[in-house]
Amino acid sequence: MMKNWGMVAAIALIVFAGAFAAIIGSRLPEQTVIMLTGAACGTGLTTPFAILAGMALGAQRAARERQPAQSQPPVVVMTPQQPAPAAPLLPTWGNLYPAAPGRLVSEPRQYTILGEETVIDGAHHVWQQSD
């Protein structure tokens, strides 16, 4: 009994959609109707091909999943042991400026300020530069 009601509802929906399309189509310009007809025909032609392509891709994927996994031996990469370097490759603070007896007392630096005629040294003295 339910199957009959479902069939009646489907037929009623198709009749309603056809009547609605006829009413709308009668009010549209001729160029619009031609364009909509072409779009409907194009959709109708490409849909079966899209379904076939989807089925083919699904079959390929299923065939790939059905193939048994071939057991491969594990790959082990061994590198030879290298001796540790005797000296560090990059300079560190300890070997960058080694402490020497003569370098414990630093000499004052001299700075020249560009655009001015004065020279400032590290002993807090400022004097005029003589030419």
C-alpha cells in the first residue's frame, strides 16, 4: 500500500514540476529558453560520462586495495663511525680571544665623530684635532 502512495507522490511531483516549467517558460524570452534548453541537454549528456568515469576510478581503487602487500626486507643504512674532531670547528668565546699577558690591560680606543673636529678617546679626554 505504501509503494502506491510513493509512486503517486512521485508522479504528482513530476506533473507539478512540468506545469511550473511550462508556466515559467511561456513568460521567458526565446533566447533564454534556448539557453536553458542547451544547458539541460549538456547536463544530460555529461552526466552518464561522469558516472562512468567515477565507476572506473572506483574499480581501479578497489583493485589497488585488493592487491596483497608484498613483504620487502627492511632497509638498514649504516654509516661508518667518524673520529671526533680534535679542535672545535666554530670559534667559541674561549678560543676567539685567548687571554695573553700583554692583552690584559687594554689600550683606549680612539673614535672620530664625522662632521665634528674633535677626537674622543677611551680615557675620557676630548681635544681639538690639529691639522
